[in-house]
Amino acid sequence: MHPLIQTRIASHLYAVTLLHEDEYLLARVDAMAKMLIACYQQGGKVLFCGNGGSAADAQHLAAELSGRFYKNRAPLFAEALHVNTSYLTAVGNDYGYDLVFARMVEAMAQPGDVLVALSTSGNSPNVLKAIEMAQQKGMKVVGLSGMGAGKLANLVDLLINVPSEDTPRIQECHMLVGHIVCEIVEASLFS
């Protein structure tokens, strides 16, 4: 057996164990779920943004809310801001890649909506600009990042910085946190 198999599983388990044992961090996961529930109860929407693997995670979590998680139920408004490639390439070309998420936030956001910003480093310029626009539009912002959290740490209303500095482990923890939050939101709104 290739030695990386057990090594990487062990590093995943270590990151998840640190997450599991951090009561302050778990309280912030609970706060994220409550923030999304309140948003939906007030008729709001949840927007997600991220790059690369974090874009895939953003799209995945948006689908869990807008489609379904466990229950057959009404859809919730959730959208990943990168899914329209014509928009993404046009704005990237005409205004610069740093503004691709911010312009969509500007177009879609209403006060009380929530932006979930995923950046393993916390320093993605286009994610940071989306956060700034979200704040201007009166949105709440949840930041999902790694241990250091970068510039994102001081810009968000709620920070979930998972206990790792390794990008794959960070993203694995983001999906675990995201799935837990989606389950809580669904169970609370559709009991």
C-alpha cells in the first residue's frame, strides 16, 4: 500500500479531531447555522464565493440548500457566484478578476442576506472585495478559512477558521462544517 494513503487519512482525522475538540469554534459553526436560519426566515438569500476547490465547495453547499439535503422540501435561495461562466469571463476581462464576485454581490444583495466567503488562505483578492461589497450592501458575512485566516479574519462578521494550514485538510473541514450547517438549517426550517 502506498504510504500516503494512511498518512493523509491520519492528517484528515487530526484536523477533524482538533475541530471536534474546539468548543469556541463549534459555537461559531452553531452561530453560522443560526445566521442562515434567520436570513431565510426573513425572506433572504445566501450567496457563496470561493476560488478553485473552494469554488467547488461553494457550489456544492449552495446546491444542498437550493436543492435538498435530506428532506423533500421547498427550495431555499442559495447561489455560488461563479456559476455563470459568460458573466465571469466578461467581468474578468472588462473589469478584472478581482471584481467578479463583488459585482455579482452588488447586483444581487439585499440587507439581511448572507455571504459565505471561502478562502483557505483568507487572502483571495476577489473574495475580499466581495466581502467589502457585501458589507456596503448590508449583508452578514461568514468567512470559512484555514487557521491563519489572513486578511479575511478582520473583515467578516463570523469567522470559522478551521485548525489546519494544509489546503486539502482545510477544504475537507469546510465541507464537514458546511454539511452540518445545511442539515441544521433544513431541520430547523422544515421540521
